[in-house]
Amino acid sequence: RVLFRSVQAAKAADLAAKAEARAAKLKELDSLFSQRMGILWMPPEGDGLSVEVLIEMLPNGTISNTVVTRSSGDLAFDNSVLDALRTMGRIKEVEELDQETFNEVYRERRVTFQ
């Protein structure tokens, strides 16, 4: 039995495999980030609060800047998130991303904390 596969089909299969691997890696990194924030972040008492933060990161995973882009209205709550991010400091595993993925997803990212 002889099976023929076009070059285009092979390229499409390769692209699909790469996209799947990328999605899995991003899911893994997001999970890791959430786990670490779960350990580091001790929000003050308050129900229904949320804050959106722009997180800027370097290719080695260092958090280089954090900016509140939408405040919860509770300074202590907002600062608790910023303090936890400063304490985290770096997500070393981000280094494993290719440059294109890093630039698209992690260089600047808005995250909502509730």
C-alpha cells in the first residue's frame, strides 16, 4: 500500500501540531501563574472586588512593570495584587516560549484579579 500526502497537507498538519503545542504551553504557564498568585496573594476582606492590571514582562520571565488599568475602588485590594506580583518577580518558565509567542501573549498582558 502506498500513501501519498501533499506537501500542503504535511505543512498543514505540522502547523496544527505546533498550534496545539503552543496552546498547551500557554495553558500550562497560565496555570502556573494562577497557582503562584494563589500562594502569594492575600486579598483583604471584601466581596465582589476586581482589579485589572497590565503586567509587562521581559523575555526571561521577569515582571518589569505593573499598572492598575481598572481599579477596584479599594486601594488596599489593588495594592495587595501589586505587592503579590512584585513578590513573584519572575516566572522563569516563560523563557521557554519562542519570541513570537512571548511578544503576542506575555510581553504586555492585562489580567483581572477577583
